[in-house]
Amino acid sequence: MLFAHDTEVALRGMVALVNTAATLPTDTDDLLTTDDLDAFVREWQWTGSRTHDEAELDAVRDLRPRLRELWATDTDGAVEVVNTLLAEAHALPQLVRHDAWSWHLHATPPEAPLATRMAVEAAMAMVDVIRADELGRLGVCAADDCADVVVDLSKNRSKRYCDGGCGNRTNVAAYRARKASTA
């Protein structure tokens, strides 16, 4: 185990959130409606209060490019992003236990806005990444036609592709190209 369970879940959730944004002309935005956000929140099991309105959706959508900055900067830049997110939220880390989760950190109250809770959760996970000098585990999908972000939580640092099927598609294309060249 490289990071604590809650940190790994937060990192995966941050990747999923960032990847809901359309980054290439061929991409679609996966958070267009409040129903889309509701589905995302259910999938990633976010707890706490919700407003289920357009303002909440806009705040979460506005968070995505700020988090994506973490994949495009060095350690000092990542520290600046993390510290800004934590300061804006007036984060106050506390140990909590709820639902099926054992002890873990929350740094916002459950009634804080969803986007604030998401920002702080991502920032707290990045604190662990930066302190462990593991920023190299953040990357962009190696597929030529994809710009989704990736967090490599594997032991051997081998993850190159996003979770959108790019690795399989790239491997099949390479296999077909090899077969065509030998035929």
C-alpha cells in the first residue's frame, strides 16, 4: 500500500472529476446537468449536504480546471494550488468515522458546499502525494487521442493509460498493425 485507503480513493475521485471535463474537441462534458452531478456523487459516495441546484453544479464544474493544474505543474506549483484550496476552505483536519469507513480525515464540515468538500478532499490527498515525493505518479493518458489525467497507484509505476479504455484500444491497434505488416 502506497497511500492510506482514503487518500487513494480521493486521488481516484479527483481523477474521475477532472476527467468529466471535455479537454479535446472530440470529448464531451460529463457534468452537464444536476442529474449528471447526482450520479457522480452517488458513484463516488460523497457524503454531506447537497443543494442539487445549478449553483452547486457550476461550482463543481469550476473546480475541475483548478484540480487539473496539479497535472501540469512542478512540486512548488502543486504546493501553491493545494495551499490555496485549503486556505480558501478554511480547512480544519479532523479524524472521523462514518458509514463503512474506519478512521480517516475530513477537513470540512458535512454542511460545507459540495465543491468545497471536493476541493479540500483533493488537496488533502495531494498533501500525502507531495510529502511522499510522489508527484511523478500524476500523468496524462499516453493515448494519442486522449488528454485525460491518470494517477498511477501501481507498485511498479506502470500505469500509462486512463480508465476510459485507451490502453486496450492502443494495444489492439498495435496488434492489428503488426499483423498487417506480416501479412
